[in-house]
Amino acid sequence: MRPHHPWYRAANSSWYVEINGEQNLLGKHPEGISPHRKRKRGDPPPRPPQEIEQAYHRLMAPADRKLPAYETL
């Protein structure tokens, strides 16, 4: 099984992650940050912006646990 990781859809400038065959929207790409280019074969996936990465971690965290506040990290 491949690991889950956020991916960028340029058509609507949004970030998604696929879990159990379902595409979950993580959020729109933040303005002011240049969008990612299509990667070449063998390149690692692009690193998402911080807001998207936080949304990804919230989605992947178990429902009964809470992530620490950003300020405490």
C-alpha cells in the first residue's frame, strides 16, 4: 500500500489527499505562494504549504486525540 500524501490539483488550485479510495479536500492553495509545477517521473511529491500540511495532519489524526496548538510546537 502506498503512503498517503497531499497532492495538488492545478485545475482548481486545491490540495487533496486520497484515503480509502475517497478524495478529501485539504484546502485551496494559499495566495501569494507560487503554484507547484507538474513533477517529472521519479521526483518526490511537492511539499505542501504549512496550512495544507496542518489540515492533512488534522485529518490523519485519530478522532479521540487532539493535536497540540501550533503556538506550542
